Amino acid sequence: MNTFKNTLNPPKILVLGFALIIVIGTCLLTLPLATEDGKGLSFSDALFTATSATCVTGLIVVDTGDTFSFFGEVVILFLIQIGGLGFMTFATLLFLLLGKKISLKERLLLKESFNNISIAGLVKLVKRILFFTVIIEIIGGLILAIRFSFDMPLGKAIYFGFFHAISNFNNAGFDLMGGFNGMTAYVDDPIVVVTICILITLGGLGFIVMNELFEYRVTKRLSVHTKIVLFTTILLTFSATILIFLFEYGNHKTLGPLSQWGKVLGSLYQAVTPRTAGSNTLAIGDLTHSTLFLMILFMFIGAGSGSTAGGIKITTFAVLVATMWSQIRGKEDVVLFKRRIVHETIYKALTVTMCGMMIVVFVTILLSILEQRHSFMMYLFEATSAFGTVGLSMGLTPELSPTSRLLIILTMFAGRLGPLTIAFAITKRRKAEAFRHPKGNIMIG
């Protein structure tokens, strides 16, 4: 047992911790009181739902609002909250409430969980994260509850408001509207669309960024990481909104029947959700192929590092684009916001991207072999959505075979923890090479 404990490095503990949460959630969702019919979910459906909630993905094999009882929905909500913030955040909160000192090992776990650079100030950051989360979810929940109160009884509106606020801030995309319809009933509702878009964006920025923005009034400075996240988020959101507006403008199944204002709101919502959340106000299966491919790209990119989102992260994307631009211009250094990006960061960005691409390609090929009933676009969309922990689907998820479901479960798990974290968890500690090989010249391009 001591030997086993000694081999548990932070990445391994994170992987095992998330796996344990999924197992507990699966057991709870199989209970009879978890579903409306009193029969409980099958193990396969429960495992898929628990994984999707814990990995804050949102892919579903049964409709959340139609299938689960209040108990089942609360279980899903807790899995979303724990999965979004990370179980180490909750463990740290428990230690603080019990008056226990946070050890160095626990600080290293927090560092790995938040993908932070150093362990300095992590306990203070955890307190801030919990503060941000409570305030944002309360404000978002109240706004949505007030809006929903015009369409349903007050008690139900309050419950729906806070459920959707928590789900979207944690970028999970679960909804209670029923019928696998998502938020399509509110496609042109400015209050619902703007509120949820803000919740998704805040959750996707990352807690490091939110903390720096909170302290800006005192420090008057932002790190290069925060600048990259903010700039890239605005750029991607703005460009995606315009492109979706143009691609879907004449589509009578999506934006076509809406007013000009409705078209803008529909485009904005679907521009924000592919990078993180997976909620939808437009029927995904009715979108044009150009929009679907654009969404695949944005799902693969994801949102900010250390956030509730998946994907390769927008900082990785920004570093790769900056590296490409530097090479085209014949520059030796890669520079972003007047700061030189070190080679180690570039190598890590390349590794994360290649790992992500290999996972998506591998899963897409396997799905096309296992299913053989749908178009290639559906398999690619599903695989990318699972890896990016997005949760958008063209309707394929409920029709998947048990083997394909297991494949998507593993993909969601890998996407939430990150390819590098899992790779470090299952390999030995890296050691410096005892010698270096002579240089070799290779022709590129």
C-alpha cells in the first residue's frame, strides 16, 4: 500500500479522483428514486450520464428533463459543480472548514488541477474561486428565474433558473426543457440568450483570468496569459457570430424564419456554445455543413486554460498561430503582447494539439466502423464534441451502440482532464537525458 501511495503523483490523483466521482454518480443514478418512472437508469445510461456531467460535457443518451426525478437532477447538478470546479477545490474547502492546514502535496494537486504555473497563492485563489462561483451563479440564477417565471410557476422557475445558471457557468450544457429540444424555445429571447452567453463566457475564461480581472483595480496590470485569453475570446466570439449569421441567414430550418434581431441572437448563442458549453437554441441537425464544420473547429479549440471548458484551449491555439506567423515572417522569436514565448510552451502547445487531433481522428474512425449508419460529419462532430467536452450533438448520441457509448465516455474523460495530464498519469516521471544526440537536418515543406 505504501508503495502504491508513493507512485501517486498529482496527475494520477486527479485521474483517479475524477474516476471515483463518476463511479459514485453512476451508482446514485441507477437508484429507483433517480428517475421519474421509479426504475432507475441502466448501468450503461447511468455511466454515460455521470461521465457527461462530471466532465461537464452535456452529451446525453436520455433527456434530462423528461427522465430524471428531482433527486436525479440534483445528483447531476452536484456532479456538474464538482466536475466544473474540480474535486480538489471542494476538498480544499472542506480542509479549510475543518481548520486543517493545506500540505505541499495538496498544493501541488491544486496547481495541476488549475493548470497553474506555480503553487504560490493557490489557497487564496481557491477562496476567490468559490466566491466568484457563488456570486455569478446566484446572479445568473435570479435573472433566469425572473424570466422563466413568466412561463411557469414561480417555484419551478426558480429551480429552472438556478439549474441552468449552474449548468452553463460550469459549461455543462444540461437543460431541463425536455424533448431533446435544448433552449430552442428561447432562440430570440434577449434575456435568456445574453444571460447564458455571459455565464458560459465567464466560466470559459478560467479562474486565473477572473482573479486577475478582480485584482486589476489594485494591481493595474494583466499577465500575458490573461491578455491572450481575453483578446482571443472576443475575436473568436465576434468572428463566429458573423460567420454563423452569414452561413445560416437563408436557412429556413434555423435562422430563416427569425427577425433580424432574432438572427443576431441565434448566431451569438451558437457562436459562444461550441467552444465550451453545448447548449443550443438552433437545431444542430438542421445547420448547414459550413456551420457544422466551423463549430467542429471551435469545439476543438475550446476556451481558457484552468477553466470549466475542454478542448486544446485558446491559449494553445493563440501560441500556434503566433508561431506560424513568426515563421512566415522569418522571425526567430514568437512574441505575443510584447512578450517572448519560450520554446517549452510552444512544444507543449504542439503536443496538446497533436494529441487532441489524434484522439479525435481515432474516435471518428472507430465510430464510422462501429456504427456505419450515418454520415461522416456526424461521427466527426460527435467525436470533437466529446473531446472538447462541449455536448452538442447532431442527434447521434442516443442511437449509439454500447461499444460506441463506452468510446465516447473515454473521450469525454480524456477531454476533461487533458491529454497531457492523462499521459503524465500513466507514465513514469520524466528524467533529463544523460546524453544528447548529434543534430540532424530534415527538409520541411
